[in-house]
Amino acid sequence: MKRFIYLAGLVLLAACSAKQNHTIPTGNWRGVITMQGTELPFNFSIDSTDTGYKARLINADEEIQLDELSFQGDSLVMVMHIFDTELRAKINGDSMTGYFIKNYVENYRLPFRAKNGQNFRFENADEKVEVDFSGTYEVIFTNEAETTPAIGIFSQTGNKVKGTFLNPTGDYRFLDGNVVDNKMHLSVLDGDHVYIFIAEKISDTELKGTYRSGKVWLQDWTAKINPNASLPDANTLTGLKPGQETMPFSFPDPDRNLITEKDTLFHNKVMIIQLLGTWCPNCMDETKFLADWYSKNRSRGVEVVGLAFEAKDDFTYAAERVKKMKKKLAVAYPVLIAGNKDKKKASEALPMLSEVVAFPTLIFVDKTGKVKKIHTGFSGPGTGAYYERFIEEFNATVNELLADISE
């Protein structure tokens, strides 16, 4: 028995030593994900800490902190922040090769490689640029499945370009890129999204390009300069069915405590109901905003409650995702497990709504329980002035409802 314990101790010690012997070159890295026969570049950095390693995804003006880096066998696993996604790769000197994996999607693996010591985005970026893509554009995305209007916002300095697109239900967050061969190249890996946009000027005011997302999604797009470009009113896309005035709900929190709109927490208060999913980067942008806003305004007589529609019909899985989100984003308001992210199923779970058009969606309820406004989608911080406009409108709506309370 002593010999067995001794040998077991040696094996454990060897395993610990092997774990400690894993090293990762620190500093800047340039990653490339291969999808649809196209290379999508992105930038990240890795730093050494007293307890291991941490990383940052870098997209234009945004840095996403990654604090879950570990080794499984001979593979480095980098968990993508809140999302159930990861980069998994083997390290060979100053390089790594592996896959970008979405764990919540069956058989979703995209080849990935990275090189240490590189901080450029697209290879062969033009040093001397003959075209300028800066401006606000009226955009149309189209393929056989659908046609979608959008607004494109791009800013160019030298050969570097950054920007985003807004569509009727959200935005494409922080896009980063370069001008290559007089074409605009933009890409993003934000933890869940993998997008690449390429466009050329076909006139002084018009663009033509392609948009690829993930394994299969492909659209053509055209754009025309229009500083006054607009989209359908986000407050008209989702409504209540005829005869409906209230927003009753009954869902469990991650600890299986059933919470309804009649809970004492919401009594005689303005209530903001958030439809979200932890798989949705736009939802996480909105959640960051709401978490900070709630911490500063909850004493005014307003409550927020999140209804999470998750990627799997599995309560334990959904609860784990919601708990992780609440911890990482310091969310103090309750977030309930409401169902599956399929919009048809979500609409069935909330039968008073005309339909669930998009995640996220905000529903504003007055102190009597009547729905006063429904805002579909979210224009996040990557949209600049549009984000500031959303904040102004949000505060005006809440202030109006709170003023009704005091009368």
C-alpha cells in the first residue's frame, strides 16, 4: 500500500510539473481563422501573471479580457470570455495551430493558426492609399434567403479602417481592418462572431462588397454615401397582440426560484424587462449598459429583470451560462431562465407579444403593470453617435415613467 501511494504521488507530481512546464510566448499575436475559403485575421495579446496567463482580444477600440487560459493535454484552451466558445491550439515555438470552436453548436470547428510578434491585421496592407472609405452609408445586404437594410459607418486613417454596421435589430460591433489593393477589408472575432467584410469603390459615393459569417453565411452588399441614412423605428418592430396590455411572466432563476411580475421586488415600480441570451454579443453589450445603469438608478424606483433564452433546452446548462454572465458583468438584477433561443419558441413562451423579432429586446412597464414601450435590438458602443442616441432615449423613457409614479 505504501509503495502504491508513493508511486501515485510520483505520477501526480509529474503531472503537476508537466503543467507548470507549459509556456506561452507573451506579447502580440496575429490569429487567422479559415472559413468559407477565406482567411479572417484578428489580433490578440497574451500576458503572464503570477497564477498563469491571461489574454485580450483586440478589435479596433475594444479589448475583451480573457482570463480562462489552461492546458488540456498538449493543447492550450482559451475560453472566449462569457461565451461557450474557445480557441484550442497546440503551441510550437512562436506559432500555434488549432481550431475556433463553438461548443453549443454541433460540429462547429474552424481551422485556426496564430503567430507571435505580429500586430498587423491584413497582410499586404497598402502603405500608400488612393481611396478613402470614411463616411456614413446606406447599405443593402442580400442573398437568396433575405434582403436586409443597414447603415455602414467607417473611419479611415492612412490604410487603417474601423467601423460597424447597424441593421434593424442590432449592430456588428467593433470591426477592424485595412485597405488592401484599394479594397476595404474588415474583420472581427469578438468571442462569438466571426465576420469578414470586403468592399471596393465603384464610384466616388458607392461601394460593392461581400460579407461572410461563420461556416456558411454569405451575402453581397452595396452601399451609397448618405449622412442621413436611417432604419425602421426600433420602437415599432415588436408589439403586443390585440387586447393585451400587460407582460405577465413566470420563470425560474438559476437557483430554480420561481419569479413572476407580481413579485414584491417589482411592486409599485417601473420595470424594464430584457429579452437576452448569453450567446449573443449584442445582448452582452446591452447587459453591460444595463448593469451599470441599474447600479446607479435602482434607488429611484425602477427594477430590471432579464429573461434569458439560451442555446440549449437544458436548465442546468442555461443556469451555468447565466451565472457566469452575471459574475463577469456584475449584474445585480435578476436574470431568469425563460427558454430556448429559437425565436418561434421564445414567442410561444411570451404569447402576449406579436412575436420575438430579435435578441436583445427591451420592454418598458409602468408601475401599474402596463407595457408602455418595446424597443427591439440594441445599438451598442461600437456605433458611436447611435449608441449615445440610444442612451438619451432610454433615459428619457425611464424618466417619463418615473414622473408618472410621482403624480
